[in-house]
Amino acid sequence: MRGRRGDRMTINIQEHMAINVCPGPIRPIRQISDYFPRRGPGPEGGGGGGGEAPAHLAPLALAPPAALLGATTPEDGAEVDSYDSDDGTALGTLEFDLLYDQASCTLHCSILRAKGLKPMDFNGLADPYVKLHLLPGACKANKLKTKTQRNTLNPVWNEDLTYSGITDDDITHKVLRIAVCDEDKLSHNEFIGEIRVPLRRLKPSQKKHFNICLERQVPLASPSSMSAALRGISCYLKELEQAEQGPGLLEERGRILLSLSYSSQRQGLLVGILRCAHLAAMDVNGYSDPYVKTYLRPDVDKKSKHKTCVKKKTLNPEFNEEFFYEIELSTLATKTLEVTVWDYDIGKSNDFIGGVSLGPGARGEARKHWSDCLQQPDAALERWHTLTSELPPAAGALSLA
């Protein structure tokens, strides 16, 4: 029954008892909720109906029906999104410095600290460490790693990790992957988050400071299951890799640092085998046992071979050995220095890792290094060279002579 204007609205006893005796939470239905007036934003309520619901029904009367039915309000939606975002992407921040020393061809990575890492252990903490990879490239060959900090979500490392043999070409197209992981002694180490920094963001001899949020690792799945964006990234990376290798280039197998000097006093060429970096892994343990051989081609008498000692289980060996070739400067201009790196194996043939040839038939940095050595006698010239899976055709032709 509808009352007169200004009278308090009433609920009949049947509907009142139906609400009170209904088990479980009270969920309004349209026919009953229509009886409850809505209060306005003012202290005395808004116009139409204006009455006040009974005390024991006030929460039901004042609450929006959608909220009681489980619908999400804008505020609730923001909280849910925030929670999902924190759980998925709030993995912590990492602070580090990068410095590219162009003169020494080195990349210095100073891993400083991390804050607010995601808990990975049952105690609500983690045992974090940082590992670095240069991409594209074999991860095992160029992996660097910090020490592990125990039981902390705010680790401080202050460690300096250095990549050798980094050229200007590497700076233009390589990417440094910095991953933070949790070490587990009884199971596999767990991934926390990563950062990828294109090296082209660095300027030579200028230290750059970073303080960046970690991101989740996004696996590139099969094309059928990838989103359009990931498919685009995958295609771009494949095209970039093909462009880098190209039809006329060979597979990169690492770097070698060579020193060349023609001694006018001793009348000969002094070759220094200093070190290698990022060599290809040839053994099942993920490493190699590398050594270096040098030849001065053409070698009619087969007396120009020199060989370094073997460095066990490493992809970044240091040799610091020198070889001397007694030869006239005019004759040296027609020769080619062939440098090859091998993996030593007991009881079977040694594996070829990579090689480079320096001489008049070489190209790029190898040719320039050779010509500078001939034009600047008595000057020790150190240069990094890329090892390839095969010797260049010019060097192969000379080796058959």
C-alpha cells in the first residue's frame, strides 16, 4: 500500500520475514530493493522518498545492489589491477653502471645493488645473484656472474664485471642482458627478472648510470601462439641476424687479441698471442681447452708453425705468448699470417674453433692491422679480431701454394 506524501514507507511482514529467515548472505532482488530508499549525498539525504531505512536494514539499503551481487566497482577494479600488476611485474629494481672503453675494447659492468626483489623462498626472502649475457651470441661463452647474496631482498653487490674484445661494431648491434636469479642449492635456480640494454645507448669513455625496474622474461613461443607484437619482434630478430651474418660472412666463433710488431733491429716479425674472448664451446661440459697455432703463408719449408700452450676448461683464455719470424720487410709484404684456435682433445682429433688471416688478401680490420704493422716498424700494435668458422678463401688459396 502506497502511503501519503511524507509518510515513512513500510514493508509487509511476509517480505520482512523472508529477508530475516533466508540462510546465507542477504542478496537483494529487484522487487524487494525497490522498497528501500536511496540516500543522497547530503546529510539529510536527497529529495524523492527521503525516508530512512530501519537500522538493521540500513547496510543493505545504502549499499549499491551491484556491489552486493559481486560486481566490481571502479575502485575495486583498480585494486585488482594493481594487485595483478604487482604480482606480475613488481619484481624489484636494479642499479648498475656501464662504461665502454673504446681504447682497450672493454665493456665495464658495475653491478651495484637491487631493491625490493620478489620473495622466492619459503622464508619470504631470496638468495639473489646477477648474470650477464651479450646478445646475439653463445650464452655460455660470454656469461659473467656476480656472487650470491644470502637471505635478502635488497642485496648489495658492488662488483665489477668486464667484457674484453668489445668493438665499435658490437656497440652498434649487441644487447646486454642482465638477469637477476635466486640460487637454490637443492633445486634449479629461479628467475626473478631481467633488463636488456642496447649497447648503442652508451657513449665511448662515458659512464652511464641505470636504475631500472626488472621485467619478466617473455619467451618467444611458436608463431601460432605468439601475439602479433611478439611475432613482429621474432621476425625482426631473424632479419637482423641474417643481415649481420650476410651471404659473404662466416659464423662468428669468438675474438682474439693479437699484437704485431716488425723489429728493424732483429729483422723479423714479432707476433703476440695475448688472449681470446667468447670462444665457441666445443666440449660437452660447455667449455673448451683452447690453444693457438700460427703460420706464415706461403710456407714452402713448413717451418713457420708456432703453437701456444693449452688452457684448460675456459672460453676466455689468456696466453701472453710471443713468436718470432725472421724475415725481410719487403718479403713480409707478400706473406699472410694465419692464426687458428683449436680445442685440445685427448685420444682424438682436436676440434677447430675458429681462425683469422692477416695479410694483403685480408679484409677490414685484419688487412688494416697488417698494413699498419708494415708501415710502422718497431711499433707494437694490438688489435682484436673476429674468429670465423672457416678461413677466408684468400687465405685458403695461399695455404695451398
